[in-house]
Amino acid sequence: MKKDKTPALLKVVQWLYPRMEKTFPNLAHRFFVTIFFTPLNYSVPQKEKGMEASAEKFTVVAGKKKIQCYSWGDGPVVLLVHGWAGRATQFRKFIPALVNEKYRVVGFDGPAHGHSGGTSTNILEFEEALVRIYEKTGVPEAIIAHSFGGGAVLFAAMNGLRVRKLINIATPTVGDEIIQTYLRTINASPKTGTAFKSYILKKTGKPFEEFTALHFITRIAQDISLLLVHDENDREVSFRQAVELVNRYPRATLFKTTGLGHTRILKDEDVIKRCISFIRG
């Protein structure tokens, strides 16, 4: 039997939220905003702990939060950017493969993730973390990003961060689908999604869609060599979202996998070989 890795806190929220939404909808909608910007912490497998222990460590500061960074190997830098509720060592299969190819691999735990400071965060703080890491390492040869991390890199690129080669793995791109994922996760109704979009518009003066990869990609002034890796059976981020990004940025290359889902894709040997081949050019 497959072990249930769902954090206990999430199970509580899944039970509580629909009841709160029905009885105290305004309170529930405010609670959803908090949930949206607060990543869950998942248990770290022992193999990842070993990879973490083997790294050289350094820190930067973003959003007044200390950001834990890691480095393995020597050579041109390949930067790893994890997804929401993720951590640098989720790329543990990529790291030795890249080091063997004579790259210096740099990763970090995003704000409010892993060993970094904070309990909540947003795409602006991820952008600042990337800028601060660049100040330490220089412009990387390539960036490999998973899920939300891919959107964060595109956001930073839209704002002028130099990106030469970018590999986005299982990256969400469509605003409504991103919100729908959260709604499903906590058993919320569409009313919560509507309220959240209204909140974002009031708070920022911009619709939620302007904080998505589909928006960023059409407003990037630099020429980025972009590879999209996505599994057709990804239940968290539909394959359609990768297709939509290619439609907006036809220069991108799409590599489709089957049966790997949203996170196991990071451990697949064929995916890793394809990514290294792309970086090598």
C-alpha cells in the first residue's frame, strides 16, 4: 500500500475549509489568501538529506529572509529552482549527473521553504532570491526549474534578469487552472476562486492572469532558449498548460513524457539526459 504523504495540517484544512466556507464565507475567503501564499512543509527523504550534507553552503537575503543556498561541483553554473512547497534537494538525481558533466550546480530553498526563513512568500521574493544568487554566482549557463519555479524564473526574466537557457519542468501557466488546483486541494468551491481573483485585483491593480507564465512569456525582451518538459499524465499541472505556453512562445521545445506525473519526472534518467543534452546545445 502506498504511504499517504499528505501533511496532517493539510488534512485538517481539507476537512475544515468547506464547512467554514459554508458558514463564514468571508472569513474562509480571507483564510484562502493566507493558504495561497503559505507553502506546506513535506518530510525530507533520507537520500535528499545525504545530498544536502554533501553541498557547500552559502546564504543570501531576499524579502528580509535568509535564503539557504547549496553548491556542488565546479565549472559553469547550472541553477536549480524548485517548485511551491519544494526544496533544492528534490533535484538529487540531477545534481550528480550535472557535476559529472563538469558543471557547478547551485540550488536554494526558496523563501519560506526548506531551511530558508519565513512562513509565507510570493513570486516577488523568489525573484529577489534569484537576483541575490546571481550576485554571488554570476549569470548561470542554464536554469532548470520545476513547477512554480519555472514561472518565477520567467517573471524575473520579464523584469530583466538575464536567462540564457531555461528548462521548465511541469510548470503551471494558466491562471484559472492554477487557482483550480488550490481549490481542489482544500475542497473549496468556485466562489472562493472568484473572491481570490477579486482580492488580487484590488491588492495589486492587476488581474491574476498577469502573474502567470502565459503573461510573462510574451513580455520578455531577451531571447531565451527554452525547453519545456511535461508529463501527459500530470494530475497537478495539466499537459495543456505546456501546450499553451508553446503557443505563446513557438521557439520553445516541448519534450513530452508519459507516466511520470508531477514529481517523479525529476528522477527519470531519460529526462535528465534530455536536459543535459539541451544545456550542452
